[in-house]
Amino acid sequence: MNLVIDIGNTLTKVATFEGDQVRDVWAGPYAQAPQAIGALIKAKTFEAAIVSTVQHKQGEVPDDLLFLQREGLKVITARHDLPLPITIRYDTPETLGVDRIASAVAGNFFFPDEAVLIINTGTCLTTDLVSAKGEYLGGTISPGLQMRLNALHHYTGNLPLIDHSTHFFNREDPLRPSAHHPGPKPPSVSTKTNELISKASSSNLPATSTHDAMLFGVTLGMIAEIDGLIAAYQKNISFFNVILSGGDINFFDKKLKNRIFAVENIVLHGLNQMMIHNA
């Protein structure tokens, strides 16, 4: 089994993989990660681990995870110059986040020999395009849902701070057809989140409270942005698959006009493929 550790801006995710299949996923604050990882190592036997971090210097294992090496695991650090199953065609690869690289690797894994656009709805809203030849061509970065809500509060005098609380970490099939493709049901969500998703619909405009006006504006704006980005890519590329992932996936996968596939925790899948490639 392999151990995959993704230290993100907001949360740290830890997954166990048996070959290509994810078996367990843990998510929480980074401060709790070493203890959670230690418990996994005691419970299971791992051959190797890969560590990806946006909080520490790229290419280095954080000090409080050095025990992985003492446990005898082969530890790989995710970085832009690591041998990859895709080719990076980016003007500044040293500035390319390892999370975006991992997403591209996973997209190429799920759709080999086909172009794929990966849309991640996390701390930031990112798009990353991989060609049918397995070449990473670049993408876009803009603020994510919570960042936009935070900005409305931070840069105004009276607008409230809204926490949409939509982080889901479900173990399920890695390639799950979205609402645009009949298939398994999406992961269950909280009642609060269901209410927010139901409210944030153009059929309910205009919003009749400041809270809803902020939520509708940000959510509907991101939906339009995502659909617009896909349309912009379609002007230059005749066909590509679209994968949607990220912590806010349940806000968007039922509302987008375009045909998409929803993949839970795509970065973890990509990191696992990077580790397999470097075994």
C-alpha cells in the first residue's frame, strides 16, 4: 500500500492507496496530521509515501513528518522537477503548484490519449488543461468560493462573514459521473449545505436578505465563470473532457451547463500516480 499526504492551504488530506484504488481518506488541520499518519502506519504496512505541501518549502519533508523515513518508508516529495507521466509545457514550471501538477497527472490518468480540462473548486478556483498527447499546457487561477465571501466581509464595513462549510471527504469510485451523466449518486451533504445549494439558484432571484444576496452573487458568479471558462477553451480545442473536483464540488456539479465528470480528491489520485511513476 502507498501513503499519500497532501498539505493544502486550508486542510491536510491523507489517503491510503492499494494500487490505483483509494482505501481510506483522512482530512483535518495540519497540526493533527502527524498523529493521524502515525496511527495509520501502526495499523497498516506501507511501501512508500509521497508528501505534497503548499505550506512548506517545495521538495522538503516537514520536520514533524520526518518520522516517515525512520519508519523505513521510501518518501517522495512532490515537486515540479520530479519525473512525471506527463510533459510540462509551462513557461515558469518552478512557480507551478504541485497541487495543479497532481491534478493534471490525475486527469491524464483518467482520460489517457484524450484532452482533459481539470477544474478545482477549493481555496482557489483553478483550471488546468492537458492535451491528448499528455502535455500540460497551463490554465487559470482565480479566488475560490470562501475567499470571495471573505473578501466581501474584509473589504467592506458592514457585510457579514459567511462560512459556507462545504468540505466533503467521501470514499467512493474515483471517477464518478456527475448530474450530467447518469451514475452513482453524489456524496451525501449536510442539511445546511443542501439548503444553501437549493437557495443559490437563479430561480430564487432576487435575494431578499444581505446574507442570501452575498451567497447568491458569489455562487452564481462562480457558476457563470466556470461555464464561461469552459466555453473559452472550446474556442481553441474541438473536444476535451471536463473533470470537476475540490472541496466545493457539491456547490457546482449539478448546476453547470457543460458535461462534466466529478472526481473526489483528484489531487490525491494524481499524487498517487506520481508516486507509482517514481517507484
